[in-house]
Amino acid sequence: MNIRDNITWHHTTVTKKDRLLLNGHRSCVLWFTGLSGSGKSTLANAVDYTLFQEQYRSYVLDGDNIRHGLNRDLSFHADDRKENIRRIGEVAKLFVDSGQIVSSAFISPFMEDRELVRKMFIPGEFIEIFLNCPIDVCEGRDPKGLYKKARKGEITDFTGISSPYEAPNNPEIIIETDKMTIEQSVKKVVAYLKDKKIL
């Protein structure tokens, strides 16, 4: 017998529609993807702060923070990286169901994994934001010293060095973080949300 045979989805009394009406805005996931050092966490937090200031319900799921708790049992090998993204997708889905705008800041290097997460949401709820930044710029920033360790062979399976990054073919938003200021980048994301009537 499959363990899922005894599991039933319970519908809540307060619905997603109820929460959206209370909040006065739609919910979605802003899926920031890009190389290490491209500015995902910085931009995700800047967008979240702007949304908070304007009294929208929002939250940031950050890659490192999630690995401190929920995904602390996962390594950085291929199968575990895939599971890391799947779990984050499920958590993001819960936040969207609660009526919030959730910013997810993960490298998520593989197109297949990002598409798996996209399929968890109804059209318009998954907004892929590609932080397009040349690897030499990312490596020059190297805020955590990870590229340096990867070049020395101290870190294996490091995206952009010993493991590939598959850029999105058709993301909803492209941010060139080597050319745009953080203020310009935030404005571009917020403008998209307003254009799509999420805000």
C-alpha cells in the first residue's frame, strides 16, 4: 500500500480568495535566479522592503537561511540540489496560498528544476527573475569567498565553475545587475507587478 493512500488534502475554511481580498493584492512567487554573487538576495530583500513599506504582505525565502533549518539535511550534490529546489517550491506555494508575495532567492541552476516549480502554480503566479550578470563580475564580488574556494578545489559542484548554470530561455523579468543600480532593479520588478495587476 502506498503511504499516500491514507492522506487527504484538507481544504481550509478561510480560502486563498478570502486572504487576497483582505490583503488588497494578489499573491505570487518572485523566483530570483542567477549565479552566486549576481545579487539575488540583495535584490530580493530590497524588493521585499519596498513592498513592506507600501504595506503589501510579503516574505523572503533565502537559500542560505533555508539550509540552516528546513533543508539542513541536504548536500550540494545533484540529487539533493534538485530536492532543495522542490522543497522550496512547495514552501513558496504555501506562502502564495496564504496570500503573500514571496521572494525566493536561490541559484536554482537547472531549467528542469525551475520548470518543475513553475508547474506548481497557476499561470501568472510564478514570476521568474533572471539576474543576468557575467561570471567575472560575480567572481569579482565574491561576497562569501566561494569562487575563491571553488577555484582552489575546496568546493566541488560549484555553479559556474565545476557545475553548469542553465540560463532561463523566457523569464518574465531580466535584470542586468552589472549595469543597473539596485534602485533601478527594484523599480523594474515593482513596475512589472503593477502592470500585471498583482499590486
